[in-house]
Amino acid sequence: MSAIRNFIKNAIIGGVVVILPIMILAFLFRWLFGVISELISPITSILLDHFDLPELVGDILALSLIISLCFLLGTIVATSVGSWIHERFDRYASRLAPGYNLIKEIVGQFFGDKSNSPFANGEVAVVNLYGINCPARVTALVTSRHPNGDFTVFVPTGPNPTSGMMYHLPPEAVTLYPDIGVEDMMRTVIACGAGTGALLSRHQGERQTNREQRPPSA
């Protein structure tokens, strides 16, 4: 009987694990479509009144117009003049609305644009925050190199890697992993460290430290 109960329990849990993500995804899509439909309702109403179209067709046409407008704006921004106008607009919007840059960065990260990310050119490292004789080490991103050879690093917190602490460290406290991508490192932070051992062990080959990169003394 115990084996049967365990089988039934595992089967139900397995089914929930399969169905629940699908239901959550479907709910998110339904919520997103509702939000978009509400935003474009003025355009949809005009199309319905003038062309006597079904509401779903009106939503699709309105959404197509918005996508076309985004394509047009993206094409303009890709030009030198459009880029100049966009830059001026960003500066004005940042002064007018302090949260504009944060929203812009979040949207850019969501769609894969890392050009404005402070970690776009970051280097993955493992650092000794409390001295090289302390066994405690943390995963970090190198965000700046100093003329004297020191590093500025950002230590993200899990599971939210956008928060953390900044430290200025001497070269002997920093071990670089140049073959590890920032995205791979961020996945381990989101997972609260899970997978870090496997990630670092795959990239043990050519680890670098700033001590090795110091210019030779005269």
C-alpha cells in the first residue's frame, strides 16, 4: 500500500510540476494581452467604427500599427540624426523623470540590449574580500581597473543580482575567470550559488590575476 501511495503522490506532483508552469505562462499571456488591448482600445474603436470589423481583428490591426510604428522609430534611431535626437530626448527625459533610465535599462535587458548595462564589459572574478589568508571568497564582477593595478568589483546578491555591494580591492585579492561569461555567472547568482562549482571547474585553465598583469617594475 505504501508503494501505491508513493506512486500516486509522485504522479500527482509530477503532473502539477508540468501543468503549473503552463498555466502561469498562459495567465501571463492573457494578462499581457488584456493590458495591450486596453492601451490600444482608442485605436481599436476608431477601426471598428469606420470599417465595421470584429473586435479581435481590430485589436490585431491596432497592434500591427504599433509594431509598424516601433519598426519605423527603430529605423530612424539607427541613423546618425535619429541617434542624436534620441540621445537628446534621453537626457531631457532623465532630468524630467529620474526613474526613466532605470526603466530603460530594464526594458533593454529584457530584450537583450546590454549596451547600457553597467556590467556589459564586466569580468567575472572570485575575490577574497577579507584578505588572501581568509578562506571566505565571493563571486564578483570587475567593473573598473585602477591605474595602480587595483580593482573595483561589484558583488551581486542572490537571487536578485541587480542589488549588491561595491568594493575596491588590491590585485592579490582578485582571481579573474576570463572564459566565463557574465550571463553564465548571473545564472548562478539567481540560483543562490547553485551550479557555481561546475561553472568554475570548467574554466580552471587560464585563470588570471591582476598580479600577473602588473607592469614590470623599473
